[in-house]
Amino acid sequence: MTTKNATIKDVAREAKVSVASVSRVLNGTGGVTPQTQKVVREVAARLHYVPDSAARSLITGRTHTIGAVLPDLYGEFFSELIRGIDLAARARGLHLLVSSSHDGVDDAAAAVRAMRGRVDGMLIFSEYVDAAFLDANLPAALPAVLLNSAVKSARYPVLTIDNRGGASAMVQHLIESGRKRVAFIAGSKTNFDAQQRDKGYRAAMAKFAPDLPLNIVPGDFSEESGYRAGVELLAQKKRPDAVFAANDMMAVGCLMAFKQAGVQVPQEIALAGFDDILIARYVSPSLSTVQVRIADLGRAALERLAALLDPDANTPAPAQTLGCDIVVRETSGGSTGAASTRRPRRPPK
Amino acid sequence: MTTKNATIKDVAREAKVSVASVSRVLNGTGGVTPQTQKVVREVAARLHYVPDSAARSLITGRTHTIGAVLPDLYGEFFSELIRGIDLAARARGLHLLVSSSHDGVDDAAAAVRAMRGRVDGMLIFSEYVDAAFLDANLPAALPAVLLNSAVKSARYPVLTIDNRGGASAMVQHLIESGRKRVAFIAGSKTNFDAQQRDKGYRAAMAKFAPDLPLNIVPGDFSEESGYRAGVELLAQKKRPDAVFAANDMMAVGCLMAFKQAGVQVPQEIALAGFDDILIARYVSPSLSTVQVRIADLGRAALERLAALLDPDANTPAPAQTLGCDIVVRETSGGSTGAASTRRPRRPPK
DNA sequence: AATCGCCATGAAAACGTTTACGTTCCGCGC
DNA sequence: GCGCGGAACGTAAACGTTTTCATGGCGATT
């Protein structure tokens, strides 16, 4: 074994054929005698020949790599998302170039631009993207799929979680289990998910409890903001008998506030969150929540992109909106200690 | 804007210079008149010229990309690790090609081989790697850094968490706070971290409680195995007054067993885990544990690799072993409800 | 028996860079 | 006034593939 890697020429020389034949054999393009194929394969294996991907990319214009631009996501979400993407990518023989943790438009723009020419397509998950951003930073010809974005673009497919339906279903569940005064702890104003969940709450209230007033207190997805919201809710003249937080961390914070005030959950006030993070199962009482299958979102996004990459392959385009499941645990359950129930929901349309 | 991307030739033509000059200007190699530079830069900007990375890689032999091969890691760990790596990589202008979620030697081998030629160096985190694996799958010339591996290799640097020291310090803490009979719930036999934590337990017991017997029950890092271990420990004739689990999930499972049996924590039995996962803070009583700074591990690994990549740059090689901190919470604390205390520890050597 | 056409194969161009080497030009020292 | 050196710049080779096109051989059809 020398220090230099074997090239296609070395293989051709050893196998006493031309480089063209070697290329044909290794790529499965037809037109080569079985016995020639055999010889070439043997020599290639003997020399540990691996095609140089740079040279190949140079001429084919394809990198077999897709880029994922992600924000500095919350841990569990992030890892599940990458996991789903990676799994689907590997199944298709695609490589995954990631760039995570940016806050700020410029940061995100730099990340997108840096991937130019290195990837065949992109998965973009960022609250900073809009139509202008994409026009400015994406090469016109580069396929891309947007995740959880408010952008409505004809050029780029957008995949979202059914935040609205999930939130709506949770409110419905709370009302149907006898709660009347359902309050909502909102998430960050600028966050797309937060906005959708807010809409879901409003829609469900309008539909299932049209004569009851809305009760929305602000939050920012942090545990602290949930705690503050809990305190605020307890101070209200007519306390709610159910609280729905726009994410689990706020629900946990709210729960702490209730515990500290000696308020019984779920006897006096029911509580529910959104995301089904791992903690939800372990706080006591355990937290009812809306489960989002994040890995599925990643997988679906990659498959959508793959469909864009080669339109020939009749890859069916997966659904644009991913459903959420309601997970009923102790904080909204009838009987404490009951096993959690999951209620599958299908996305609309 | 045409459909085709501008090449260096286009820039050269427009700027009325040769491609060589364009290359020189854009790469900062000297030998070009300031005014020529100005013209070239202007034209390049106007045409939105971006050098083709494939062509560049082909001739320079460098990709400015590093590959990370990771196992199907536990969520929080995984995301923190990638985050650390990504941050450090971006600071150095390196791209990050990830391949996660594999179980099995063949799977890992395929992942490593698939990156051949696409990366300048590799970060490998897999319990399947050993010297033979590396010889078989890694090109001889490719720099690589191993994470949390038992491999002792002269060719590849290995970075580890100070599992042993962390475990030892936790046992010391338990003993110093008055516990006598400290039991240990072990992790998977084949796992490197588990082995090291086991050694730490034994070492600390030998040092701080030499006349007390060891008490080790098996586990496999899962919550269920922690629960079973808890039940087993309660059934012992002489119950331990402290239990140290090799990771947090098992500690949580054990805590559930204790709660269910009506055993008071920490009054009757103290409890501690390892990892400081998010849940540790939220179970009640909150869990004392050993915190590992995973993002730092990722960062250090990348910096080590970067140092290998260009030995000229006097990048100081970071420490081989990353320290852990002891986090004292309620399950091992004196007073319930006290704020958590963190005790920084420096790694040995 | 001659021609046609197909099939396996080879030669060479092309992809977009970097870089070694040549060339030109200018200023300076003799 | 001549040569010399160095700076600025251009030419062309090289990187390792894929792919188009040409070529030769051979069997089948007339």
C-alpha cells in the first residue's frame, strides 16, 4: 500500500482496459462484458480504489450531499430532527452537511451561502427566512425545503407541524373533560409555532366554548415565563380551571408556581403543555401534552427534498403538515396515576 | 442573471485579465497590482462569482470539511456534542458532515468509508471502533480524533470525559456527607463510559471507605434497569444508605422504585446519577449528579483535529480528558429544597 | 459473399480550479 | 548603453472523473 490513493487510471492500467470501461463498470452503466466487469471489479477491490468525489462532482455537477441549516434549537428537538433527516438521507445514499446554532439573519445567511456548490439541495429551518432572504442567498437553481416556516412560496415547499390542530385538540380535550375556564400561556410573538398554537387555542375556544371568554397570558417559551404566567393566573379574580401552555417548559414552570401556591393539579386546575419533551413524563403529576413526532418531520423534509432532486423517481411527496397526538397524563387526567393515553390525530386535508 | 453560474473564466474575461490573476486575487496570493485587484474584485462581485468547491478540492486535495461519525446517541448528549463541534468548526471555517445513528460495526464502517475523500479529517465516536477497525476503514493519511473510546493508539488522539474522576468524586461526596453503605448501579458491560465509572466507584470506595464492602448491581443505562436495581437493593438484608447510578436515567428509575416502596429520599437513602440530563432538575426530589460538559468535549475534539490538519498553525492541543462537576441537589443534600451546589473539578494531569 | 447494424471498447474532451513556469517590461547598477 | 533582476501577469498543465464520439469486430440478414 503506497501513500498515494489509487485512481481510475491505476485500475485501468492494472486491468488492461481503458478508464472509460472502468467508469462504466463501477457506475453500472451498461455496455461491458461480464468477464471484463469481473476483472475490473477485482482490480478495483485489490487496489482499494474509491472514486474521488471531488472529480466526480466537478463533472457531474452533483454532490450527493444535502445541507441542513438549523437554528440553535432546543436540545431534544434538535437531535430528533437531525436523527430523522440523517436516517432518511442515509437510506437514499445522501450525505448530510449541517450548520446549526445561529441567531441573527446575517448568521443564517452566511450559513446558507457557505453551502453553495457543496450541496445538491437544502433543508432550511430558521425563523429568519422569508422570500427576500431566499432570493438573496439561494442560487436560483438550488432546490430547498423549508421547515416550520411562515413563508408561502411557490418555489419552495414548506413543511410544518400541525401546531394549530394539536393545540385545538388539546383545548377540546380539556373542555370535554369538564373544564370551563381554559387559559392559554402564549409563546414568543415572533415564533411561527407559537403563533399557530395561539390560533389553535382561539379556534377551539370559539368552537367548543363560544360563550366563555379567552384568557391569554404572555410567555416566551422559557420555564421562567411559565412560572410568572402561573403566578399571574392564580392572581386573577376568577381563576381558570385549566391552563394550556404553548410548550412544555412553560407548563413545567407553571406547575412549579401552582405547587408553590399549594394549588392541587389537576383537582383545582388542569394543566397541559406542547411538545412532549422527555421531562413531561417525569414531573409529578406527569404532564399532559401534545406530542410532535419531530424525527418524522425531519424524515418527511428530506424525502420532499429528494423528490425535488430527481423528479423522475416517482417519489411520492409526503404530506405538508405533520399531525400531532394528544397525550393525556396526570395533569389533565381523571384518575391520578393512570397510564398515559395517546390519542392519534391526523393532520387536516 | 443567467441560468449558469459564473466561472473564473467569466470573471477573467470581464476583467480583461487571465484566470491566474483572478485566482491570485481571490486567494490572496501576492503578486497582483492593487488596481488590478480592485477590478477583479468588482467584477467577481458583480457576477456573483463563487469558486466551485469541487474543482478547488480536486486540485488542492482539501475539502475544508470534517466528518463526524456518531452512534445513535441519547438526545441531549447528541445535540450538545454536535453543537460544540459545529461551533468550533464554524469558527475555523470548516464544514461539518455528520453521520449519526448507527448500531453495529458494519454500519459504522460503512459510514466511515462513505466519507472517504469528502473530508479532511474525522471525528469518530463509536463503541465499535478499535485499532483493527481503524486500519481497515480509514485511509492511512486521514487525520482522525477518537471520542470516548478505549482505543489506545499512537496514530489517533483520543478525547475522553473524566468518567472515572467524576464517579470517584461523587462517591467521595456521598461518603463525606455521612453515608456508609454506598451501592453502585452499573451500566452496560460493553460501554466504555460505564466501565470507567465503575472503576471510579471502586477506586473511591477503596480510598474513602476501605473497610466497607462493595455493592454493585447490574444495569444497562435504561430507566427500567434502574427500577429493577432499586427493587433489588431494597430487598437486600442490609440496605445501602446511598445509591450511585452510572447514569441519570437509571437513577430516575431507581427513584421510582424507592418512591413506590415508600422509602424516603434522601432521609433513608441518598441517590445520585451521572450526566446531568435535563430531567435531573425536575424529578422530585431533584437528583444529585455528575455534570459533563458535552459541548466542550465536542469543541475540544474539533480543535484537536484542527491542530492535526495544519500543524503549522500553533494551535495548542487541548486537554485529552475533560473534567466533570459534581452537582449536589436534593437526593443527596442535607436540607431539602436547598439550591443546587456545583463543585467544579479539574481533570487529572 | 457482401453489407448492415449492434456491441464492446478506447481516445479524448470537458468540468473549474490552482500553480509551475515563461514571458514581458521596467528600473537600476555597472 | 547594456545586461540583470524582479515584479506583474499570462499560458498551460494537472487534478480524476464522466461522457461523447469514433472504431473495430462479429453475427445476422439479404
